[in-house]
Amino acid sequence: MEELIAKRYIKALGMGSDLASMQNMTTVFSALAESFKNDKFVSIIANPSIKAQEKSNILLEAVKSANSDKINNFIKLLVENKRINIIPVIAQELKSDLAKAAKTYEGVIYSDTDIDSKVIEELSAGLGKKYDVTISLTFVKNDFNGIKVEVEGLGIEINFSKDRIDRQIIEHIIKAI
């Protein structure tokens, strides 16, 4: 539900904006979204006894460095419509829209064994070439028994599980017998 509301606000915010201003807005809202990870900030913003004007002043002070009337007016509109809580969703949607416009995506490689940086670069280049985009992959070591590649913005998930391959080989041998 919040995503749908955020998309409508972003559509209005993005009208008449070029790529550079969208990058600026994405940076500003990403920084604001980080503030929502702070419990004290959330308790102040969510507190009904604090007036809307005070909440607006707090948020406007946070985005002051952007020096943008468009962003300031957008913040005031969010406060007026009691939509402050969707700022993290707006930040995520802005990142997604910017990635689509710039054709640049970030992905993650999961595995229980270390992967060489050259292999990661080759995977990035290969996937990027296949989808005609630029993909930047980062490695995260976890307990996945194989290799799993996720690029959420493109909806790509590729995995090679050692357990599944072992199972398929056994099934194939049994069928052959």
C-alpha cells in the first residue's frame, strides 16, 4: 500500500526533473530514510503531541543542504497530508527509478566459500551484457551451500546449490539403472 502511495508522490515530484536533479533527490531522501532507523527520531516524528509545524521544521532542517524549493515543498506536503512515515519507501522507490533511468543496478552474491574478486567482476560483466545494463555485485559470505546471485532491481535470482546438484546426479543415476 505504501509503495503505491509513494509512487504517486514520486511521479509528481519527478515531473520536469532531469537525471541530475533525480540523483540529488535520491541522495536527500536516502539520507532522510537513514534517520528513520534511529528510534529517537521515529518517536519524535510519530508522536501525535508534537505539532505538524515542528515536525516540518525538523525535516526541513535535515534537507536544508539540498537547497531545493521543490524538495522543501514536497516535505511540507508530506507533513500536511500526514505521510511522513512513507519517506523510507519514497527513498527506495527513488533509488529504483534512478537505477532504471541510468541502467545501473546493484546485486549481491551469497556463498559459504570465498569468491575471487575477478570472478565477481566477470559475473557482473556477463550479467550486465546479457541484460544490457551495468551491474555492480558485492559478495556476502553466509551459510548457503553453493552460489546465489540476486539483482533485486531486475528481478534476477540465480543459484547453484551443491545439494541440489548432488540430488539431481543421484536421481539421474537411478533412472539410468
